[in-house]
Amino acid sequence: MYYILPGSIWSLAVARNIGLRRANGKYAMTLDADCIIEPQVVATILGLHLKYHNNFIVSRVCDLPKMNLENIELPRDYSKLNDLCVCTKLGYGTLMSAPKEWWFYSRGFDERLKVWGGEDDDMIIRAERRNMKIIKLETLEIPHTRVFHQPHSLTKNNRVKISKDVFVNHIRMKNRILIEKSVIRNNEGWGAFPNK
């Protein structure tokens, strides 16, 4: 098990890469921890990988309202989540799936991005440059394949304080990365736990 010490800067790119580097299957999927997926998501994604060669699968999310999720029992209450959610038209990235060879070829998400934001757009651009078939899961309108985003708010107890300098540097790096022409990022040590 890996964990980030309190007060440390958490990097979504590094966290995902740690998992991707250790994945054992032929395909690997990333999914944000604050999401719930419908029952057919994984089977559908696997079927798409088997049907199309060299593909990169992404999905948008359906935002849930603030609610008491302790009273939700799955799979019984998937229909309730569907009734309550609002599907966003903004960006992709909460769910991304590709052959494991792609993750290793590209060396994963760009670890120069600290905190979170921009790594998803960058990865899609790089996959397109590699001529991968980009499949947007929600556009297929396959039943029971929604990705729900759980509401959450930052409290004093779970908020990591990020200095203005770190945030500004992150935005500058994101903008610089998005115009880079390369497909391969990071060095051979990508996906290594940062405190080791």
C-alpha cells in the first residue's frame, strides 16, 4: 500500500502511474476514486478493446447532487442514481482505458504536472498523435455504462494547502505540456512512488 504523507503535494499523474506500472492485465483502466460505475462498464470496455485494435477509451461523468450515499445500495439503486444525475459536457478523463503496451510506450501520465488538472487532455492528445482510435464511451449509448461522479467538498481535515506558487507553476506547466509534440513523457523511473 502507498500513501502520501499529510501536507505533501498529491499528484494525480504519479498516483495513476503507480497503478498503471503495476497492472498485470493486457489492458489497464484508470478511474477517479470519487466515481461509481454502472454494472456494464468494465465488460463493455473489454469488448471494445477486443473489437478494435489500438484504441483509447474515455468517458465523461454524470454528476450526482449532494446526497446521503450511505443509503444507496448497489446494484438495486443504479436507477435512482440515473434519475438524479446530470451528465456533463465538459472534458474527458475520469475514466481512461488502453492496452497496457500503450501506457508503457508513452510512460504514462506526465509527472511534471503536480496536483491535478491537464493530464487527461494531454493523454488524449498523445494518443491521437499515435493514431489510436479514440472511443468516447457515452456516445455509444450502451445501457448501464454511465460513470457517476460523487459530490464532495473539501473540509479543513481533508484539504491539502497548495501555495499560490505551486498552483501558478502547475498552470504554466500544463499550458506548456499541451503544446509539446512528443508522445513519450517521463523517464524510465515513471510510476515510482515519490518518497522512495
